[in-house]
Amino acid sequence: MASRFKLVSALSLLLLLLDFCRGSKVGVDYGMDADNLPSPDQVAQLVRNHNIQYLRIYNYRPEVLKAFSNTGIELMVGVPNADLSQFQSQPYVDSWLRTSILPYYPATKITHITVGVEVTNYPDNTANLVVPAMRNVVSALKSANLQGKIKVSTPLSFGVLSKSFPPSEGAFNSGYENVLRLLLDFLEENQSPFMVNLYPIYAIGASSLDAVLFKSPSTIFVDQNTGLSYKNIFDAQLDAVFYAIANLNFRTTRNAFDAQPDTVHFTLANTNSRINDIIVTETGWPTHGSRPPHASTHNAKTYNYGASLDSVDDYANIDNAQTYNTNLISHVMGGSGTPAMPGANLDVYIFSLFNENLKQGPEIERNFGLFDPEMRSVYNLNFPGKGTGKSWCIASSQASNSALQNALDWACGQGKADCSAIQPGQRCFQPDTLVSHASFAFNNYYQKNGATDDACSFGGTGIKVSTDPSYGNCIYN
């Protein structure tokens, strides 16, 4: 019992340090490893038509940055691994920022620069180049007075974990210890997010399809260290990453690499992690494929959920892709967080915008696209607010009563929301519940203040939805 208390308490401490000032986000990865894609201008219009508000690109091509100018779409810009050697030079990076980024900012809403991608999967010295390159980018941003406005990080493969089951025993692979120590220090110093790519499909087993697709009606396992119940693999993987970070006391003794349970309990009890956030920079589901993925890209050995890579292509189809991504969006935007992070905001990017016919690896890697090269939907997927373009703000059912009450009091008081409709006898008083009353007040404030992400924060208790929450005579603005 004592060990369980330490585990949960340490994660609670970590959560207090996370960024709860905005709602969850679902974006899309815009890969361009193809020779048949539409022009960036056409893509920008496609993205707007489908109300995709967050986009990640893997390069800094000027035609792409220009195409998304004045669209309001938040862009995550990438520095390819091939550029890391040049990025060891501060003068080079300073010049790069002046010529490749600043001419388009802030008209193009660049929020992150990702330096390298899955560098631990690459041979030679690639991984050792990433942190010095990131520090040079931050230095260049400081010179342009943009530090803090544009965050710098690097997306890692889930394979950096040596253990992910149970989630509370999540641990980083000791082979990457030197790189990860430097990286975590950098992220802490700069309040930058930890970025990771998660692909639950590669953890699939014949009996776990429902769990991978967010369809399991009941608990699939209980983490015996924490007592937390898990119903889907995505949550289990994400919590394993959070625990792996929390298991590191990287200001003092850092011995949680390839950690055993006793070590995990000790380091969690003494952790002082200040990682600001975690972003899932890739997740998705293929619609077609004839071979299992190569282990260097999607390291399934750490998943330990009875995975069978030989059967992955049996599940690569349109129905499963639509189910996974639809349920993923619902789960992320539903505000429930994960078992170890209830109510936490989640930022997730779906891979990928298009099928990419030149992408390296087995056939399955070239068939993750939401759209074909003619910009036709491979399957229907509704992003928050798609169609009418409207959105509402409601209270999260996972928020604590005290947090909701405080947020409701603020909205109706200092926030100057019109709360007359939720007074006794008025049209929105019933049902007489805190969640219902807070939802009406939150939405009133949200609509009056431009329907922005910040206007639906409420300390992490508000969530944006694309379905009108009005009922009976109670009409939401």
C-alpha cells in the first residue's frame, strides 16, 4: 500500500506541473514523402475545409510556410535529421532562423520547432547531435525575442522505453541514457514538451483489438502497483511515458533506466520532474499493408501486450482506421485524460494527412493517409467543429467538484458570464447538477470571448465540443 501511495502521489505532483491552461488538441501530421501530392496552397485550403486547426510538418519549405500564412492554423515546423550536422553551428542556425522562419512569422502561426525525428532509431552519431542543435535553435530564438513563444523539442520513438508494462514501471532504455539525460535537462530548462510517437496497432494481439480501438467495454488489466484500471492501449502507453519521466530524478541520482520495481518506487518518491507537457506527435492506423513494420521504427517489443507483428496487416483496413481515429478524437476531446492523469489535457497528432508513395519501409508505412493525392477522404473523420465550424465549451465530467465550483464562481463573477438562466426556476436550472450549470456558464463566457482555446480553459476543467449541448428550452449560445 505504501508503494502504491508513493507512485500515485508522485504522479500527482508531476501533474501539478503540467500545462492546464488550455484544452486538449487534435492535429494532423503533414508528411510530404511523395511525388503526387497537391500544392501547399491546395493543402492549406483542404485543411481549413476540414477544420484541422493544428498541423505538423517535417520540414521548413518556404512554399508550405507561405501557404499557411494568415490561416490561423497552428504549425509545428520540423528540422530533418539530415540537417543536424549543420545545426551544430550557431552562426548557421542564426542565419537559418532569419531566412527560413522569421520571414513568415507571425503571419504563419508557428508554435513549435522540432529538431530531428526519432533520432535514437538512427545509426552513427545522429542522437548525439540533437540536443546541441536544439540549444542553438533556442539561442537563435532568444536573439529574436521569441523564446517561449516558439517551443523547441524533438519527437522520439516509443522504443526509447525498455519497459512499458505495467505503466507504473515505465523505464527508459539504458542504451539511450546519455542522450536522454541531456534531453530531459534541456526540456526542463526551457519548459518544452516531451514528444513521443505512439502506435498502439503495433502492440496488437488477436484478443486485444477492442482495447487498441478504444472499444473495450471493461478493464483489460489493472496496474498492480497503482490499482489503476486500463481499458485501452493508448492510455497505457502514454502513462508508461509519464511514469518513465517521473521515475527519473534527473537533478540528482538518475538510476531509473531499465529500472526494476523497487528502484521505480524509490525514484518516484524522490522525483522533482519539471517537464512541462507531453505531446503525442504521431499516432494513427494504416488502411492497407502487406508486411509488418520494421522494428527500428515501431519497436513493439516493449509493449508486452501479447503483440503479434505477423498479424498487423490483418488489421490494416479502412474500417479499423476510421474506428481508431474517430475514437481517439472522442477520447482526447472528451477530457477524461488517462488513468494516471485524470482530466489532463492531451495533445495528439494523427499520422498522416496523405498516403505517401515514396515513404521508406514496408507497404503498410505508405498507407496511413486520411486523404488520397486527389484530396478525397479515404474515410470520413470529423475533427472538432467540422461541418458547421461551430464549437461550444462545456465542463469536463472528470473534473473535481471543488475545481468546477471554483471555475463556475469565477465565470459568473469576475468572468462576467450571464448565469441568469441557471438560477432556480429558470430554463437551464434543471438538471440541478454542478456539471450542467458549469457547462452553461463556461459556454456563455467562451462565446463572449471569441471562442478561443484560452476562453475554454477554466483551469483545465473546460473542454471544447463540436456537438451542440442545448437541450429542451435550454439553448446554448
